[in-house]
Amino acid sequence: MRRATAGLALLAALLAVLPAFARGYALSVATLILYFAYTGQAWNVMMGFAGQLSLGHSLYVGVGAYAAGALFFHYGIGPWAGLWVAILLCVALGLLVGFLAFRFGISGVYFALLTIAFAEFTRIGFDHLDWIGGPAGMFLRVAQRDTWDLANFRGPPVMYYYAMLFLTAGAFALCSFLLKSKAGYYWLAIRENEEAAQALGINTFAWKMLAVAVSSAMTAVAGVFFAFYYNNLFPEQIFHISRSIEIILGPIIGGIGTLFGPILGAAVLTLLSDGITELLGALGWELPGIKQVFYGIVLLIVIVFLPHGIWPGLARKLRLDR
Amino acid sequence: MALLEVHGVSKSFRGLRAVHEASFDIPEGSINALIGPNGAGKTTIFNMIAGVYAPDGGTIHFQGKAIHGLRPDQVCVAGIGRTFQIVKPFAGLSVLDNVVVGALLRERSARAARRISLDILEKLHLGPKRDLPASSLTLPDRKRLEVARALATRPKLLLLDEAMAGLRPTECDQMIEVFRRLNVAEGLTILLIEHVMRAVMALAQHIGVLRHGEVIARGKPEEIVRDPAVLECYLGEETEV
């Protein structure tokens, strides 16, 4: 573990000074990597720890984004207040999904379908909600771009980078604490064998609900960030299932249930995706859909040869697991 | 007052009568066995005590409190630990962490739970394997891990569902020794469901015999082996014991 701690400190230091070297496009790619690392970590609490497969995490990103966005748009209420509304709404939604599923014994693939259904319902519902602009979208005023206005979360790209870095570090610390606590042990037990967990006195319903609450609350925060970073929200985009898939690919590629998996996976996938775009542009291959094909092939290779993700094998190689 | 009082419990599955008005008591500090041919309803009774099924009728009292209809986790909190006939290890966790999960029921901190778990692993001869993933254990070790995990919840009553099945005679004797020591040294009350008569005869002070979901005989081992009804239905003409 000592090597891992040293490696982590080095990584944190590198990321902290990164904006001194990276600007413009590179900085936005770095921000995007951290965004996916964070949301992947949030999803990992539910799937990687507690074993509950959500394919509808775009629900929490979307509701979180719209909640804080709408409060700002309509009433000028800043993101720091909106954040709590977003978290409350998302936790309530998560608990509703969890209650319906866990109370009636819906699990596995059926649970995943339920999470998709909720995200889709919400997408369609928001499309018909004029208050937040419906399908035409909602646009937040972009006033400040050169000075840091933390109260309204307005500022230059580097501010968003640091915000995301802070969130990612916080999520990592939270998850590593949870894993060592009673909640972590209980979640893993439920993931491995729910019946055996129950026989050991674990109220599996309550602990699964806690996993959903933690995961949806974390994801809501990402939604608020999304709203104030991109400044435009469309139900068709933010709630789309492809957004949910994007969130879960990082941890799957990096290593489900590991702390570093979501971070590593997000970095690999984002760099790969942008790298392929650059490469194809340089080669002049502008066939429609070819990027997706390359992306898919790489995913396939990782999944076939590293079914547990990249991190577990890498950790063994680097002797970080001891 | 007995530690566990099972009174007139019945359970049917889609009209098939699995257990019919079964009654028995388990005195505190005793080792008891429930035997009977396949399909006699042993596992159903076991599962009703453990909270997996609610009985259709009848009552189950533990330390004077009704526990029929409670969930499995509530039964465990009440002080009844169980093992599974088909072992259910947390395969992806280490042997030690498997036991820590159980110990966390009564311990606040993970550190205290680890300390207790290490002691229990020693008792079950699993100490040297504590850091291995549970998935790498052999069947006898998995059976031991089941027991270790259940013990970690500090039960007053331990339910063993065929804990000896599939063990070789020497391994079986080792387990018998472990249970006997737990019973004598720590006052643990045990109810075992068992096919291995070697274990039943070596351990049990009281035996109940089930047939077609009914308790047809109760008594000490030496009484049971002479009971004509038992001999006829269960042990057959030729007995090993």
C-alpha cells in the first residue's frame, strides 16, 4: 500500500500543476477525463461495491443539472444553493427507484431495465416541460469568463478544471473511506452473495438503499457541474442512454469495484476517443461512423483480454496491491 | 424455558405438505440433531427457524420471544447463526474479510472485527489461509468458512445445515471436535441437520426424527437407535451405527 500512496501523491501533484502546461483544448480534455472519473466513481459505488447495475445514471446527471440550472435561470439562485436542491431531488429519485426494485425483489438485468426506464421517462417528461425550455433547451447566461466568480461558479476554463479535480479527489477519498468501513464490507458481501449476507444479520434492503443514495447524490453534483460548465441543457442529450453508457464505460474498462479503475478508465477512454479523432483527421479518413468502429474495437479488445479491467492487472505488475 | 421452542409449525409448498405440526424444544447449552430421510422436511424446518420462510401455522420462540415471520437478518440479530448446505462464500473477498463481515454485526469498528475474526479462524484451522480469496478454498475449507462466518455474529444458537456432508472421515472428526469444544467451552447451543450418522451419534445429546414432515420420535441417541418406528422408516433393517 505504501507504493500506492506514493503513486497517488505523485498523480495528485501532477494534476495540480497541469494547467501550467495545458491550455485550451488540452485543458478541456483533462476536465472531461476528470468528469468521467468522478461520475464513474459515483456509479461504481452502486455497481462495483453493492453490485446493483444501473444503466440510467444520466437520470441523476440530468435532474441535478436541470435543478440547479433552472433555479439559476429563473430566480438567479446560485449553484451553491442549487446544489443541495439537486442532491435532494436526485437522492429522492434514486430511493424511489431503489424502493420499487428492492422491495419487490427486482435485481440483475431487470433492475438495470428499471433504471433505464426511469431515465427515459424523465427524458420524455422534460421534453414536454415548458418551464425548463422543453426540447428547445435551456441556456444559462454566460457573463464572466476571465475572472474567478466562485459564488456563481463562473470563470475561466481552469476554474472548472480545478473544481472537477477537487470533486474527483473528494470522491476518491470518500470511496476509499467507505470501502474500509462497515458499509464497504456490507456492500461487497451483498454484491458477492445476498442470501449469505442476509444470514449474517445484514439488512440488505437498507444497505442497498444507502448505496443508491450515495451514488445518486454524488452524480447529482456532477450534474450541477455539467450545467454550469456547458451552460446549455437539452433533455434529448443529457438524459440519453448513451450518456449513461459513457459513465459506466470508464469503470468497466478500468476495473469495476476498484478505486483507481474509474480514473484510469476515464483517462484511457477519453484520450483514445480524442486520439482516434485526431488520427483519423490527420489521415484524412473522414468516413462517417469510423470513429465509433475503432472505439468499439478497442473496447472489445480490452474486455476480451482484460475481463476484470486494466487496473487489477496493472496494480499487480506495479506491485501497488501490496 | 428452552432456548428454542418450535410449536406446531406447518409449511406447504403449492399444496405439497413439507412440514406438518412439528414441535420440539432445544434446551440451552445442548447439541441437537434433526434427522430423517430425504424430503422429510428437515431443511424446511431449518429455513423456517432461520427466517427464510414464514410458517403457515405454528410458533417459533427464541429466548421467549416469537421469531416466526422475521427476516433472516433479524433472526441473526436475535442470536441465531446458520450455515448453508450449499456453501455460499463471498468468493471475491479474502477468507478473513468473509469472517469480518459477520463480526461487524456486533462490532463497531472494522479493526475490532478483524481481531475477533482472526481468533475464530484459528479455532477453525483456517488461520494460515486468511489472506487467500475464498474462491480458492477446497470444499472442506469452505464448510469451515461457513461455520467461522456464522460464529463471528456471536450466536447463542448455531444452526448447521449438513456441515459435514462431503467431508472425509478424518475431516469430519476434526469438525466434530470443533463443535464439541464450542459447546463445552463457550456454551454454544447447536442444532444440526445431518445425514452423516457418524457425526450425529458423536455429537448429539438429543435427536428428533422427521418423516413426511412430522416428528415421529424424539430422544437420546441410544433411545432413537432402538425405536422401532425409526428403525423401520429411516435406518432400515441394517444400520451402520
